[in-house]
Amino acid sequence: MCGIAGCYQQHDGLALAETMSDRIAHRGPDATGVHRVEDGRISAYLAHRRLSIIDLTGAADQPFSHQGLTISYNGELYNYKELRAELAASGTTFRTSSDTEVVLEAWRRWGPAALPRFRGMFAFAMLDETTGSLFLARDPMGIKPLYFRRRHGGVIFASELKALVAAIGPELRTDPGALIASMLYYWLPEQRCAIEGVEKLPPGSWAEFRPDGTGRQETYWRVADVAAEAAAGPPADLRQVIEESVAAHLVADVPVSTFLSGGLDSSLVTVLAKRSDPGIDAYTITFRAEDQRLEAMPDDAVYARKVAQRFGIDLHEIEIAPDVVELLPRIVDILDEPIGDPAAINTLLMCDAARDAGVKVLLSGMGADELFGGYRKHLACVMGARYQRLPGVVRNGLVGPAVRRLPVTANGRGLRYARWAKRFLTFADLPEEAAFRRSYTMYDADELTGLLNPDLEPYVGKLLAEHSDLYHDTTLDDHVNRMCLADTRMFLPGLNLAYTDRASMAASTEVRTPFVDPEVVRAAFSIPGRDKIQGRQGKLALKRAAEAWLPKEIIYRPKASFSAPLRAWIGNDLRELVDDVLLDGQLVGSGFLQREAVTRLVADERAGREDYSKQIWQLLTLETWCRHLGALGVST
């Protein structure tokens, strides 16, 4: 796992490449290099920061060049040994035992047709000095990031947005539509970037940039197509597919550990990894008792300890009790774009602890909820469809008024079910797509518009239309799998994979996600939605598969979220910051946000009438992000 950056056809390319490389040094502390080509026809500079995982020798350092091809590669190829054997059988010789060289030689042999053959996570730049073309490519699911900006007839690119900002910040400006999208979702969809003119190479795609300024962009793998093909075929053997994926994700020349929350997904990954690697250890998080009480959070560490004890796994516990005032600007900088999910803090602190112990690679259970219908929102939307069949007099005359009167706290204790009930009523009567969107976004259209300057209202309608278009871009014929597909295309790459990459790489560690694998994805969509959610049980197909390895106490325990004690932080640790930074901040002062609406949001949260801690955290992180970018020369 590494960091890449570079410039193509830029007169100031060397200086820019070096600046970008320096800014993402945390992604690869083991080696660094810049490859230069200046031959009158092309001007290209490929930079690399290496985190050594496979072939730890200096021979595998990057950028890696051989016979006219040069690659700067971020990722891991789990099937590189099989591809290497295939290439060697046809006459290719290798100088290293790295997966990097396999990617380069596979490209030489097959060109972009090599991409569907790769099983792994990756983003890379490939310079072909024979043709003068620069290629950029990204893995099918968007696990690894790749930002680029077309500039002066060429392109500059990097693993993280902050690298581009460091290099050309004064040339850039924020995108108001993207900032509003971050308020709606509390993260940014892959289709949007917080900086105007900067693009994210879409998952499952590649792009070519030529010396004459022309180019092309192509898609080689599309999850909607794979889902449709899988749904039309027979159900896969989940046990076999998942067991093979976990085993494949263990390939490394350094020790591998796991995240273990005690939930189904991380427990399954950890126990399967233990079967292949008896020495594997795990990391989990705990919270301060007072924070858990106010947030009404379950103590997941109890289950993590049970799994560790039963299977003989060494478990390291990390208490999440940070100085959140000090940590806020750090996490905002790390996340690159305005992502308002505090779960990133958990990942960062666990990866910090793992790295301090010498660990470079960790496995995560991320992706299973999206693929198998495991989120509460999935079950809630199914229940909402049932709720709509109740008589209107019951819904509007009895249930609605009763739920709206419920407080969200009492005697200093958070009332979890009151929060859930209030949330449920915001979408239970809506049509399918609108209900799904509202089940996980921060506001409905009127609420979001009410927070913004009236001139910004058109952006809201456009965002809702984009969500609708993507949700309906499928031929799947069941409700549950349509939600799973939408999450796999939006929620997974836009939030979970994004914060995991940034937070883990900030600690110079690599997180691998065996569920976010093309073979597992195909298997997941071969399972009908009725086998994923039944009654009030979500993720049922995966749970039944897991019975081969895990005790039912772990498999069928109540769902718990990978989150943080936000209500405690907003009400206590961050109280002064909310007043000084948010209510008297740039977004309110400029009129982007309406002061009265934001003040009312904060007042309702503090009075316990509503749970707006998530919204306030997101607005606080957005304000902090805007100030940070402004200090780097980016205009608004």
C-alpha cells in the first residue's frame, strides 16, 4: 500500500510532483522516488511513496520501470502469484517477487484488458514511453482513491486531494454543490468532488492521456451489470466464496492483524483468518462508561472478548477517549473532503495503536452490511413498506403524534429507541427510492433548503435527482437488492472505503476488506433479497453461512454500529467549539448557512427535544474543512 502522484505535460511538473509526494509521505514511509521523462515530446513525472508489504527489498521500490513502461502503483494484487505464473509460462522474466512487477508485465501483455484479471485493490499510473501515453486505472469497487485534474493540456494526479491542494491550491475553488451534498449525506458521493475541476477516477475504470492533448476514459467493470448477471443465475455457495476471499487477502510478507468489534462481519473475517494464520491477533475499541451511557451505546467489547477467548486470539483493546477538540482539525485534514462520520476517528486510533505495535496490515469486515442487507436502514425501509399498509387514521392519528412527543434523552441517558422511532417516521410513508434516501441522509429537502442561503436551493433539487437516477439505474427486481446495490455504488465508496483509506494510511497502515471483492460481490447479488431480510432479521443469508464457523451468540446478537459517542462530545467536549467555530463561523458569516436555522438546530439538541448531534458534528467538520482549505489558498 502506498501513495502515488504525478504530472503529465506540465511545464512545472517536477516541482509539483515533489510537492505532492511530500504531502502524502504518510502513505509510504519506507521508500520514495520520482521518475522523470523529458524528451521534447512528453514531459512526465511519476512520484511514489512506498509502504512495503510484498517483496520488502529495494528492488521492488517505485516508480518501477522496465523496457519502456513505468508504473507508480498503490495497492495489493491478491492473485499476483497466479498471474505471474501465467506470464512466466509465456516467456516473461521477472526481476523481483513483487506484485508491482506483475501489474506492469500484465499491462505490457494485455493492456487495459489486464484490469478485469486483477483481484485486489489498486490505483496506478502507467507511463508508456513508446507511445507517450499516460494511463490511470482504479480497482472495480473503488477501494483505493485516485484524484486528477486536467491542466494545461495534460493532467496532474494523486492518491489524496490534499496533495493537489498543496501543489496548486491558489488555482482551486470549492464546489458549493459538493459542500451541500456533504450536508445531505455527511459524506460525498463518488460522482462529486469538494473542489471544482478535480475529478475522481470512477471505480472500475481507466483513462488515457496522450501527448497531443487527446484522451479517453473507459469502464471495464460495473457493479450494476455484475449484480444483474448474478441475480439471473443460481445462488452462490457463500461459505466457499467468503472463505476463499479471506484466505486470498492474507497474502503478505509482513504480519497481518484484524479489526474485531465482536459483530458478525469482523468476527467472521477474524476467525477465518485464524484458520489460515494461527498466529493472527486483533484490535478492538472501547468507550468511556459515561459516553456510552449518554449515547445509549452497547458494550461491543464484551463480544469481541468472547470471540477472542473462544478462538485463542490475542486481543488488543483501544479506549476511544480522545481529546476531541485537538483531534478535530487533524481528522478533518486526514479525511481530505468534508466527511462527517466520526467512525473515522475509531479507525485512526486503532491503526495508530497497531502501527505502534509494528503492524502494517489489518483485515476489516467492511462491506458485508452493504452487500447482504445488514444496516438498520435496510430493515427499516422494508418495515416502512409494511407500515404503509396500515390505515391512515392509525399512522397519522395515533402513531405519528405519539412518536413526535417522545424526548430523546431522560435523566442524562440517551433513549435509543425514541431516536430510532423518530427517524423511522421521517421516511416510512415515502415511495421506495425517496424512503431509502431519507433513511440514511441528514435532512429532507425542506430541512436542507431551510439551512441554506435561498440562492442555493437549486443545488438541493439536483442532488435529489442524482440520487434518484442512480437508484433506478438497475434491472434488479427486488427491493432489498436494489437498496444493497445503491449502497454498494454510493455509501460504500463514498463513505466507508474513503474514510478507511485516509484514516489507515494516515497511520501508515493498510486495511484490507475481504467482503469488498468482485467474487464476493457477485455471490452476494446471486442471493435473493427475501433470503437477506426475513421478518425482523437482516443479513440472514450471511448469518446462515457463518453458522459453519461462529457461535450463534455472536451471529444473532443485536446489530451495533461502528460509531462514536457523538452526543457526549457535542454536549460536553465540543460545546464551546460549537458556539465559537460553528455559530460564529465562516459558513454562517458568509450567509452560506442561515444563522437562525443553525442556532435552532443547536438549541433543540441541547434541550433534548431532538437528536441533532450527527448534524452538528457534520456542520462543525464542514466549517473546519472550509477554514483549512481557505488557509491553503483555495477560494470559496
